[in-house]
Amino acid sequence: MKRVILLLLVFLPFSVFPNPVKGRVFGIEDNLKIVLPGASVSWAGASAGTIADKDGAFTIELHQSVKLLVFSFVGYQSDTVKWNGEEKLEVVLQRNQELDEVTVVQKNKGTYISKMNPIGTQHINGAELQKAACCNLSESFTTNASVDVSYQDAITGAKQIKLLGLDGIYSQMQTENFPNLRGLATIYGLTYIPGPWLESIHVSKGAASVVNGYESITGQINASFKKPDAYEAFHFNLFGSAEGKTEVNSNVSLKLSDRTSTAFFIHGENFQNRIDHNHDGFLDEPLMKQIHLFNQWKYTSEKGFMLHAGVHYLGEQRIGGRVSFREGMARTASNPYGVEVKNDRFELYFKGGYDINPHHSVAFISNATYHDMLSFYGLNWYSGKEKTWYGNLIHTFSIDELGVHTLNSGASFILDQADEALNQAAITTDETVPGLFSEYTLKPGPKVTFMAGLRADFHRVMGTFFTPRLHLRVEPFEHLNFRVSAGKGYRTPRIMAENSFLLATSRSLSIVEDQILEEAWNYGASTIYDVQVAGRPLSLIAEYFRTDFSNQLVVDRETSASQILLAPLDGKSFANSYQLEVRYEVLPRLDITTAYRVNDVRQTIGGQLLRNPLTSKYKALFTLNYSDRLKKWMFDYTAHFNGGGRLPGNPSNSFGVHQEFPAFTVMNAQVTKYFRYWNVYLGVENLLDYVQDHPVIGADDPYGPKFDATQIWGPVMGRKFYAGIRITLNHK
Amino acid sequence: MKRLFLLVSLFTVLGINNIQAQETKNEQTTVCFKTNMTCHNCELTLTNYLKFEKGVKDLKFDLQSNTIKVVYKSGKNSPENLAKGIKKQGYEADVIPEKEYNHLIQESSKK
């Protein structure tokens, strides 16, 4: 509803820091620009504001910290404009579709796609995140058509996301706009971000901006935490599942002065019930304990200086395996099979920004992490310690006053030092990657955005490589946005850290080459058509993406009966992803989303071009969301239809090479009741109680040659009822 | 017999009264206010406040004419109490007749 198309014209600045802000508000009617007397103007988040006079002119006093001006006028789409120190602003609002009815109790669309961004980006905000139990990031995508979430193995509870049908490692995971949760944190990283702490998640598919590095191949997922200077003062969430899992999330923000604010976050979860519904002797879900503490600070000066810093500590323990396994048992084949993973992680991050003048601004983003991991899978020991440092300096140059040409350039640095040990073998990683980048954006008008970026990175072992990326957005006619993108991406996989779940088999891992550089091109095209049908919004989205690998780490479970080979690609590897999505408010306040995607993912495994194992051939999604007139009740229903796919053939496997897994359906439902300061929710995950048959192969003899808990294609946990409460208090 | 008749009629009358009382209690009434919202945020603050007031069934905000229309169950709330709530949030609330409200809405949409 509040989607925004804007044309921002900037008149010549007279001084660097003018006071107050002046400007005029216009609207478009019958393709003519008209003044909007009475339009309201306010700083985002502030309650006071002003109203434009009969000529559409306004004057508003500067706000200490907020730089975003919100313009609204009845019958027009509200617009938010960043004030960059211009003396005069000219804002043009677009006519709303539904002119006659002004209903303010409107629904907050949980997901929307930004229109001006040349990179097709889905914004998932707090409203969407409340549609599911949403305890951590891995559960935040249940209502999303683009992201698949699947289990890695049947024992550790590790989950991964898939974008465009490819493994999560090929999409760049970011928090607060910097790459994060790499290396040792890859496997469990999604469960390290509590959903209730999040302000929003951004998902972009295809080539990403070069500013954030060379790593994103299939896309980017960025999680933004709630900010200390936001409206929310206090949040408390308590969650419990029928099987005995409890989670607590809370955050408090304090405004120490007009410029300084801080926020404290805590997350705790505990699950200690040994449950084995399928009676295979193995726990369905690992026993888990996690604590996560987070403190962030924000400072904004009136002279365009911004500082944002934070510190995280995370500790977790997972125990899985046989029901009879107990912590501390001697690791011998005479004791029950057990898996234990312990993680301790510290993170410090810092972001600083300074607007030198209306033309130049600089930003510096940095984070440092320390990760300590200890684990064993049956008789396999695996441990690691990792230190990382990331720094990115970005200079933004607005070349002209009209914002037509912008140049983002800068330098980045990655340091990654890790010492891992697998049984008796040591694996050492020492990566340093300095890099340079530049990205040019052209916005000749509201109908076209063009972006071209190039970066060069100097990897200590892999040498120099270049990352070119291109994006174009065109609005050929009203309400239709067309985007194309092409770009290259690279990765140096941390082979053991990213595949440690493969230790939950009897086969040994054979790493053919210690270090490789994965390399791929991604091309994509998407069309979004937004239109009003019967006064309610309808979105039609069609997308196609292709990823072409020239080098890749291939997990080959099919060549050898006794080993899993981790080898560089020898041949072709590609992924085609076709997706259609329709969103419509079919009846007032009843939103539906239907989506269908075909994943055509193929890889050369053992000399043969095969469909990627354990990947569904298609996926369909259907979601329903209904709320009553005043949004006091909310009902959500989601159904995922997953197509079947190929199971990895194994030479010793008597079923033969081309065995398939079946199509399956997973349904979730939730009811939320809102009160003034709190809400309660009750829901069920996996309503049909569909679980994969025999998630643990050879469960009777876990130390024997047939044991394998890593051939996972479907849900390993059955129906789960849950309930929770959220309490929210806002600042005055 | 007479007494019984009296008793029956008494109960009948009481019963009818009761039904009537319930009907007025559940009847939806509309009240319109003129206020002084300046921005979209004021609208959001007031929406969040008013929707959880007793008996409130529907809300209609119009920023341009600066009016609020509240539909509520007459037995559960009163214009005075709603006005008090709006004022507590820091905004003006003058009750205006529905005629004037419609007029204001029309006027502002002409602009």
C-alpha cells in the first residue's frame, strides 16, 4: 500500500547544513504536476510534523537524528525521502488507485518488493515474521516462495536454505549488511539469528551488488536487527512446543540522550526431551541448549556522523544420536552411537558513516569473530577454532544534484584464520583477501535504473580474480517492472566446516583437493506486474534465473561405496530456476499467495551429468492470511508442495542407481490474537505429520557399513503444536 | 390466579425490557470527531489506541479533513470516553455531527 514511486529533484544547495528544511510537495494528476496543499510532512518516527500551505510549500525544523522525511496526502501514495542536506526538496507523490475510500486500518503487507531498486529484493518485515512461530532465521521463510529450508541430516538438526534450487552456501548470508556466519558457523548459522530480534529480512535473487564482496552467486539474504533508536522500547517473547521445547527472547532499548541509544537482547532455548516417534532408536530432534546475548549501540551526531556498534556472544550445545546415548560416555563402538556439537562464538561489529557534504559520504563497516567448535559424530572427532576479520570502506559520490549519477567505490579486506582437526588430521586455513570495487548507478528518471559494478580481489592462495556484475530495471509502462541481471561470483569453500554433517555416515570423507575456487555466472530476468483488481492489490511475478558453474566443489556420494568424495567439478554444473507467483487480496483482508517453481539443477557427478541428489524437482506454495476488520485476530495457513527428486545412487546400494524420493506436502497453520500491548499465538507445524521414512539408514547398526543419516530430502520431525506470547511496549 | 397472571405479565414485561436493553447495548453507533493529526504516524498511534478501546467495531481516519469516524457498540462506550482517550494521546477531539463530517470529507476530497 505504501509502495513508493518518487521523483526527487534537488535544487542547488546554498549551504552545507541548511536549517530548516524547505520544499514543495506535488502530485501527478492526468500526467500533470499539481501542487498538493495540505499534504503532511514529518520526520520518520516523529509524531509532530507540518502541513504544506496552499502552494504545496512546507518548512520543517531539522530533526536531531532522523534523516527520512515522510510525505503523505489523501488519495496519494505516501512517500519517504532521505534528506541529504539539500536546501530545497521537491517531492512528487503518485496517485493512489483507490481514490474514494480511505481506510486507515489497512493491513501491513508482510512482504513486498521494492520498486526502485535495480536488484529485485524482497523485504520481509516484522508483520510477515509473526505469521509463523519464527524462532530463528531458518524458520522465517515458511511463508516465502523463493527460499526453501531443508534439513542437512537426521541427527544434528542443522538446516540449510536453498535459493534457486542451490545450496545455501551459494547465497551470501549477511547480518546488518555485512557478510557473516561463514566458515565454522555455516552449518548452524541460520539457527543463530532469533526471529523476534529481527526488524526485517531482505532476500535478493541473482547477482548482488559488488559492494558486499565476491561471494554471492545465487543471491543474498540480509537480516537486520531491531535498532536501539526505533519506536519499540521493550519486547518479550515466550514460546513453547507441545514436545517440550521452550524459547525466550527479549529486547530492551534505552535512549541515553537524543543522540545515543543502546539495546540489549537475550535469547535462550532449551529442549531436553528424548523423543523417538518413528522407533528407530534415534532421537527425532537433538537435545539443545542455546544462549545468545547481544548489545548494540547507536550514536547520531547532528553533523551527519553516525556510529553503530554491537557485540554478540553465543553458546550452544546439541546432543543427538541413539536414545540411550548419554553425554560423557566413552567413544567406543560398544557404547550407543552419539553426536555432540558445542559452539562458542563471539562477534564484534562496527559501522560508521559520515556525510561530508551533499555529494560525498563515507562508511566503514567491520566485524571480527572468534568461533570455537568441538564435536564428535560416533567415532569421528571434529573440532575447530576460527578467527575472522572483515573490513569494508565505502565512498559514495553523488555526481550531480539530481541524483542521476552515483558512484560507490571502496576497498575491503577479509582475514580468515582457522585450525580444524578431523580425527588425527589437521586442516589449516589462512586466507587474506584484500579487494577493490567500484559501482556506478544511473537513474535518469523514475522509469529506469542501471547499475554496473566491478571488483578485483587478491586472494593469497587463489590469486587475483575479477567480479563484474550488471543490473537493469525498466518500467516500460505503469505498474510493470522488468529487471535483468548478470554477474559472476566466487567462493573458496571451507570444505570440512561446510560439510561436517557428512560425518554422520559410516563412509569416510575423502577430500580430493584441499583448496579450490568455486566460480559461477548467474543470469536472471524477472517481471513484476502490480495492479488493482476490484480495489485490491494484485501482484504477478515471473522469474527465471540460471547459474552456470565453471568450478564447484562436488559432493560425490555415488562413485565409491566406502567413501564420500569431495572433489572439484569435472564437467558441467548448472541450475535453472523458473518461478511464477501470484499475490492477491481476494476478499477484503484475505490475502493469498500462490507460487510454483521448477528447479532444474544438474551436476556432473562421477563423470555423469545427473540431477542434483536430494533436490525437489518443483515446489509449489499456497498461503492464506486473514485478519478481521480491526486486525485483532489473524489467521495464517501455509502449504508447501514439494516435488520428488533423485536419491544418490550408491554402488553398494542394492536398490540400483536411480532411486527417487516421492513428492510430499507440508502444512502449517497459526492463529494470533492481538491485544493493545501483547498478543498470543497458537499454531501447528507439519499439520499432516508427514515425515521421511527411515531418515537414518542402517539405524540398527550405527557402526556398521550401511549407516547413513545424511540422505535427507523431507521433514524429519512430525507434527508440532506450539503456543507463545509476545509483549511489546513502545517509546512515547 | 390473578396473582399468577400478574407475575407472568411482570416477567413478560421485564423480559421484553431486557431484550430491548440488550438490543440497545449491541446497537452500533457512529460518532465523528474533528481532530488535529499532522501526519501518518499520528494516524497510526491513534488507530492502535482506538482499536483496543471497548466496543470499537470500525474506524475510519481521514488525514486531510482531520476527522475520525468511530463505529462502536453503544452500550460499551461513549463519545465522551472516546474523546477522552484521543485527548490522552495528545490530540484534539471535538464531536461533530455526521452531516458535518460528510461535508468535511466531501470538501477535502474536492481540493
